Amino acid sequence: IEKMPRGVYNRTSKSDLQRFEEEYITEPNSGCWIWIGSRRSNGGYGQFWIRGPDNKRVLAHRWSYEHFREIIPKKLTIDHLCRVRCCVNPDHLEPVANKENILRGVGACAGHARQTHCYKGHSFDEKNTIRCNQGVSRRCKICRDLYMYEYRRKFKNQ
């Protein structure tokens, strides 16, 4: 059996846009364009090969935004307003700073950043907040003071 030259059998005359449009389906309730093509293993984001001098792989949602809207400014990332990672609808995408994208999310960092009170109910205000780890995390001063009071009292009685 004669071996075919690499890549010859994958050639198509379709444009990048035509190939892109074959790789998603529209979800009627949310309006999401659900990517059914190739996905990255780390996070479920769609990926797409574009043709050109360098034939490169791009993230499908970023390509969609740049094709249908505008070039994504440097140092900005794309936020999925619908919270669906495999959505490539440009109406559901917005370029934002990475920090803003994280804080809009549902992860632990976002949850802690939105927290207004400690687990015992004391408010996180300027007077009652201790910043730790170069301002990354915070602690409640009242809880810290109560803990230290009990700690000292325990060892003073021994």
C-alpha cells in the first residue's frame, strides 16, 4: 500500500468561515453557539485550525469574536457572559482584563472576592480587615483578636 503524503487527504476548498460554521450548533433556548468540533483537553474550549502561511490552531471563541466583532486588544481575555465555555456566539463574548474575568466567574477566588462578611458574620470593612499575602487574601480582625485572646488564656493557665 502506497502511503499518502501527509495532510493531502485533509485539504478542502472551503473557507475558514465555512468550516467554522459547520463546527457549531445553535442552542435555541440560550442562543449559544455550541462548539461541536475539536476541544482542548484543559477546560473544554473549542479549537479551530485556520489556514494561512503558518496554518495555526486558535481558540474558536477568540476567532469568532475577532471575525465577527473586532481584534481583541492586547492583555485582554475573552469572558463568556453566558458562562458556557464551548459557546462561540460573539454576542455572548466580551474582552475584559484577566482579573475581571476571574472575578466574574464561579471559582473559589471569585467567591472569596465577593464575600462581604467573615464566616462568623463580621463585616469586611477597612477597619476590620487584615490583608495577607501581598493583599491577595484577607482576614477578620475581630476573629483574629478573639482567637489570640483564647490562645493566650489557654497557655497562661498551664
